[in-house]
Amino acid sequence: MSCRQAPTVRPAGPPGPVPLRSIGTGRKTGTAAVSPESAAPSLPSGARSADRRGGERDMEGEVPAGDEAKAEPGEARPAQPARHRETWNESMKKRLISKELILLFTCLATTAHAQEYGPYKATVEKVIDGDTFTASVKIWPGIEAKTRIRIRGINAPEIHTSRKCEKQAGENARKRLENLIQNKTVELTRIKNGKYAGRVLAEVTWQGQNIAEILLKEGLARPYSGGKRQHWCEDEPTKP
């Protein structure tokens, strides 16, 4: 009995080398191993990205930020434009700024809702009447705010009135207050928002002297804690 040699069965494997041809010559120049994936027709990177996103793509075939992480293994990752590379840094800066603003507004809101606060140093710039003046208040090192301040706890005669007697009393009170605090640095305590916008109520002292107590003692002001004010004089209004 003759023995025939069984045919050799070779295991299936990747396709053999694919000949490389010079463009336009038709002449073999060598062989190179090509994987099945690379043997498939290649598409531009922009087209591949568009196919994965259902056709969505940037203008001129650019790949939007974030597609670099979606690239297939072995696929060349397209270079991202500078505007995409800066997106992350800009986003982080905006988040940090937002947190700082939120913290600042929270602090301001807490101060605004406080019933009383102080002390603050203030330089008196102008005396308006017997109980009100404008001053530059030092609210932070190197930062000042100009505001109108009404002395807390008193009411001085009005200057802008048709009553001659009260108008004269108001001028006397204004001159006395001007003599006490004009161009001087006073201390403001027990500060709170006033009835009118842009004005605050505060106790005012200069070198330990309470300004309201001085005006009360000299008869240039009356105690006042809100409510309707009384006229200082009973004379008839002057004719315009």
C-alpha cells in the first residue's frame, strides 16, 4: 500500500504583502505589509469625523474640539486650531472669575443687610445743614466712597423753608456744625441706610466728642428718632 502525503493545510492569516507601485509607471518597486484596516479606502479626517457625528462638521473640514478623544486606534489625530486649544483655559478662567464675583456679591449682600456697622473714618467735605453733610468715607485701604451722612438721633432746623424764623435757626445750626467738623476726619459708628437713597444715618464723633450731643446741648437741634417733624417757629410763611 502506498502512502500518500496529506496535503499541508496552512492556517488562515492576513493577506500577503500588497505590491507597491510607482504612480504613473506601472512598475513594481517593492512590497510592504498592509493591514486589512489600512487596505480599505481612506477618507479625509474631516469626513471620518463627520460620519461619526451624523454629518455634523466644522467649516473647511476642521474637526471641532473634543473629536481628538474620539479618534480610532491607529488613526492620526488632526491638529487642533489655536482657538480650540485655548478653549479649556478660557473656560477655567471664566469659572474662577465667576466664583470670585459670587463671593464678592455675597459679602456685599451680608453687609447691606446688617442693621448697623462701623466704625469708619470719613473726611468731611461739605456741611449741607445743621444735621447733614457729605464726606469721603474710607471703606478699604486706598479706596474711598463719597456719600451723604445724616447725624443720627437729632433734627436741626430746615434751611430751605418759607418760615423766616426757622430758616435763620437753620443757618445758625449749619454754621456751628461747619465750625465743628468741616475738613476734619470724623468717626462714623452705628451706620445704617437712611430713608432716602444715597444717604446713611450714623453717629458722628470727632476726637471723642459726640457731635449730636454738642448740638443738642447748645439748643441748635432737637432729639429725633423718626416720624413727623415739628416746626421750629410759629411765624407765618414769608411771601415769595
